[in-house]
Amino acid sequence: MKNPQCLLIAGLLCLVAAVAGAQDSKDVAAIKTAIEKETDSFFNLKRKEWEDSWLQSQYAYWSYSDSTGTSFIEGWEGIRKSFDDYFRTQVATRQIDVAHQKGQVKIDRTWVSVRVYGNGAYVRYTQRVKDDIGRDETSQIRILEKGKDGKWRIVCVGAIAVYPEE
């Protein structure tokens, strides 16, 4: 009698693990898509999409560090206000602007780690933006939360440029 019960319990545990693994892979794909959408909307001046990529909370956080300096912004209102000038002044038809590219912006990412913790996620990756400007490679982290609507949104951005360039 004990043997069939053990087999039943083992089978149930395998089923639970398979369902959890399938859910994790769906979440990982959705998280990567959310990050890609935020980056694409930033570079292509799609402000509404960029804002929708963020969890607009008081604890939202953005930081960047490269060879020219370090900057951080706390809270969604601070982040939104800080990027007002960028979205207002960058014009895709002017040669001098960040958003204007002769060719298409290509972003290469190497996903290092995607960890899902219930409705929260930690992501680390390296990113190289290939465009007409010539940007530094960056090591980035993102922290995301899944809202009641089921969408993953960014809560924290941390980007540090790889320096010095080899």
C-alpha cells in the first residue's frame, strides 16, 4: 500500500514542478518583452509606451553611470520630469539628436540572470546599443513588478557603463 501512495505523491510533485516551470518561462518571456519595449520606446521617442513600461510609484528608481559621471533619480514623478526635455526636444529629423539615426538602432543584449519571485523579478544583462552615436556597453539591472493587470512593469533601472573600453 505504501508504494502506490509514494508513487502518487511523487507524481503530484512532478506535476506541480512542471506547472511552476511553465509559468516561470512565460513570466521570463514577458519580463524580457517588457524590458525590450521600454528600451525601444525610449530610443524611438514613444513617450506613452515608455511611461506605460514603468510602475509609476514613489519607490521607482533610475540610475546611470559612465565615464562622464553618475546620476540617479528617485520616484516616478522625478523620473518623468527628468525625461521631459528628452522626449520634448529630441526630433527624429535633426542630425544632432539622439533619436535620429541614419540606420536603425540595433540593441544586442546578453541575458545574465532572470529571477522571478512571485510578482517581483530581478534581471541582469549586458547591453550594447549599435547606432550612429557609438555608445558604451553597459551592465544593467532591472527590478520589475507584475501588476493586477498581469503586466510586468519596471520599478528600478541600474546601468553602469563598461569602462574603460578595450
